[in-house]
Amino acid sequence: MKFKNLVLFLFVACIAFPWSCMAQSNDAFQDLFSNETEFLNVEQAFQFDFDQKGDQLILSFKIADGYYLYQNQFKTVVKNAEVAEPIYPEAKIKEDEFFDEPQPVFYQQVDITYPVIWAKQDGVLKLQFQGCAEAGLCYPPTTQVVYLDKVAQAPSDLQQNLDASVKQSGAKRAVSEQFQLLEMLTGDDSLGLKLLAFVVLGIGLAFTPCVFPMYPILSSIVVGQGKSITMSRALSLSFVYVQGMAITYSLLGLVIASAGAQFTAYLQNPIILSVLIGIFVLLAFVMFGAYELQLPSKWQEKLNNVSNNQKSGSYIGVLLMGAISGLVASPCTTAPLTAILLYLAEQGDMLLGFSALYALSLGMGIPLILFGVTGGKLLPKAGAWMNVVKVAFGFMMLAVALMFVERIVSSIWLEFAWAALGLSTFTYLFVMNQNSPVSLWKGVRSLFIFMGLFASAFYAYHQYSVNYSSATSYNSAQHQAGHPEFMVVKDLDDFSAKLAAANAQGKTVMVDLYADWCSACKEFEKYTFPDAAVIDALSNTVWMQIDLTDNTPINLAFQDEFGVLGLPTIMFFDLQGNELSSARVTGFMGAEPFAQHVKQIF
């Protein structure tokens, strides 16, 4: 109330004595103006310039009289490039009231040299600096952006440097699968052999959780053709669907190679995922028959004619559905994918990079094509079982929607939703199976349905007993599973401090890059980290973790600093604080191979 009364009093005084108030105001403005002009702005106080000569980058500051820059406040972030530690001239030590300890500072002129290890044509270095005036004013941290000239590094040199970092640290040679595949890409083998190898790798990836949601999507397309489906029709639809998926996946790979993991995170934005969830829920209702009842009869007749006449419009729709399905696998990082992204990031060979990505995604699509063709051949052509199969695939579409929900939230209620979906699916199958005539196959189906009901109910009970009774989240529940608790990393400075502290204790460091939208990250938490062999292999290692779920400036700076291309990514640091780059793990790895990998490193 006192503040309000003071303002009111000044307002009344200005009305009663306007000339006096105006005079005071003018004096106040003059004083304010004189105070503002007493100090230079940051550009005048610290005049910045830079010069790159080959692999040497020199950043220069001409510092005005009465001003200085802090040496310890120089920080850099690079993108599409790599630079060595900066070389500073000799600094002066200043007793500074803003810091507990004396600080090295620069006066008049400072030239900082950065050796450039490699840089692409669009390489960028961001420099943050901070300075003060002797008169007592300190400027906030300021950033300058420097665009680098290209500095080439041969693929063989890249691998030699990675190997050298391992040898210098005294560690055993442990090269992750992605770097072995990178050597194959940069080797002398023919292009055909390289692409064939990635087709084979893609076939293996077709049986991973990332690709699984595509099976019910493709099946719904084939089943939706009804009794008119033929083997040739199923083959053509499956092939077009896979082409859409492959093109999207390949183009996304090119973007991720230049933008890094943050682009993947953008695709996992809750708004985008909510739209995809809505699409698959609507597709499920189509399979259930509810949405067809709402379509006008003219539309139904037109759509049926298009489908039966096999016009190009139906193939365009299937191609678009395949393109959307390519987003399903986009957040999943695997060793083959990382090898291609590394090659693209380092060499910039878009043609070979796109070809390898297409070959990989085509390999992923081969089992899908076989699944679609086989399904079209074996599915009943008429009768009640056709409707049962369609409804069953509707439940599978809901399962795809739940997979997208898992990338947004992590809750015990989501686990109960999975159990409820299982109970609903097998209950429906149980009711429909009762209407079928008695036979051996009815008994087999009954046994299968009973096992599904029991498994769904047991899963709900298990989740209740493990999670709900202790009111813990998914991550804390996994921590209780037995592996050491992760030390949370907040930002680059926090990581540097914790890394130094661990090294001072004679311990190595493992850093887990985690995100809520990364399903394979959760698989590491559930299956790999709690394993006794893994815990034993990392007995002298500090476990650290940084959450990259959101695209905050802090997270982006961390990704840029270490060139993170996707998640999950596991990084290892030796006793000198150096990352063992060639030992970095991307994509899910089971407990036994992960433990063996760690033993080769430390």
C-alpha cells in the first residue's frame, strides 16, 4: 500500500505543480542519458574480427581502454566441424569482486587460435564471451557466429584418429558396429556389394520393434481389399507401400545427417504425435466398421469403384500411407543407420548416402512385402472370418496408436491400457470363436485365446504390483531393478565438472543419452543395464545420464558438442576425460554383447 500511495502522491503533485514536475523530469532524463552514455555498448567495447587460414582459425578482439575480457568465459559450440582446444596468449591475473578467486583476463588486444581438425563448407563455430568495464559494469554473455571454410579430412584419417584416441588412453581396441560399417562404406569394395550388404542388414531390422507397427498398417491395406484381393494385387500394394516407406526413411536420413538428433526430436513433438495417434485410431474404427457407416453412400460407391478398377488413385493412397509409416521408424537409431549418417556427416556424399539408406529401408521392406503377399493369399475370401480378421487388425491399429502415446507419456496407466487392449482383443476372439463349429482348429484357437487372456491379466497384475504399490514412475522402477542410479547431467559445464570429479577418483565414465520418445532407450533401462554382467563390467565406471527429450538450448548445445545423430547413444570416457569415440554405441544392444563391449573398452 505504501508504494501505491507514493505513486498517487507524485501523480497529484505533477498535476498541481506541472512546471516543477516537468523540470524535475527533464533533469532526471538528462541524468539517465548521461549515465547511459558513460559506458560503451558491447560491440564498441569489444570489437570482434576473425580470420581463417587453412586449418587455423584466429578470433581477435580489440578491447577498448578501461575494459577487459575473462579468459574462462570463452565457450565454443561447433556444428558440422571439429576444432581442437584453443590457444590463448598470456593473460593477466585480476582480483575480481564478482568471483571468489583471481581471474585471468585480457586487456587491449587478444588473439585466440583454434586448430580446425575438419569442417564442412557450412561449418559453424559459435563463440560466447563475457567482459566488464573497470568502472563497475559487467556485460551479459554475448555470442558471435563464425562461418568456417571447408577443411577436409580423409575417411582413413578419421578412423585413424578414432583409433589413436583409444590407444592413447591405454584402452583396448573396441570398435562399435557402426564404425565397422563406416569402414565398409569408405572402403574399396564395389558399390553393388555395399548396397547389397545394407539390404541384408535391413532385412534383419525388419524384425525389430521399430518396424513391427508397419505390419498391421500394411495388413489393414491388404485386408481392406476384401474378397477381391489376388496375389498380384497384394504384391503390387505391398511394393508401393514399401516404396513410400523407403523414400521417406531415406529423405529423413539425409536431413538427420545434417541436423542431428534434434530433427528426430522435432518429429516427436506431442502435436505431431497426437495427429498420428488420431489417424491410427480412425483407421482402427474403419476396421471395426464404425466409420464406414458414417460415409455417404455416393462416397462409398466411388471408393469401391476405384478399388475394384485398380486405378492409380488407390496406389497413390497406399504410397502416402507408406510415407507416413516411415515416420514410425524415424526415432529408432541402429548401427547400420548411424554408419550411414556418420558417412554423410563426414563426407557429404549425398548420392551414396541416399542409396545406402534406400537399400537399408528396402531390406526392411522385403519381409513386409512377403507378409502382405502371404496374407493376401491365405486370408479367407468370404464368410464371417473375414470380418473377424478385419476387427483383429483394428485392435492392432490401436496398438500402433499406443506405441505413439508411449513417446509422449510414461505412466502406469499406459501399461494398464496395454493390458486392457489385450483383454479386449482376446475377449472378442473368444466370443467369435464360440460360434464356429467344433473341430481340432477350434480347440487350438481356444488354447491360444486362453493364453492371451491369461497373459494380459498377468501383465496388468504384474504392473500393479511393481509400479502402483510403490507409486513410482517408469524410470525409478527400473532403478529399483538393480543397476546403479544414474548421475543426472544438466548441461555441458555440469558434465565437464562431473567428468573431472570422476577421473579424479580414478573412475571412467559412461553417459547414457535418453529421451522419453526413444523406445530403445527404455529397452536399455529394462533389459541391459540391470544385468549382473553389465554392472560388473562397469564396476569402476560412473553412470551418467542426460535427458534429451526436449529441444532446449542446453540439450541442443550438448548434441552439437558431441555430434549426436540419434538415440539411444551410449558414450564412454577414459581416465583422462577423453571420449572413446570409436566405442560409442548407437541403437539397442542386449546385455551380453554390451557387457563384452565394455570389457574390451576398459
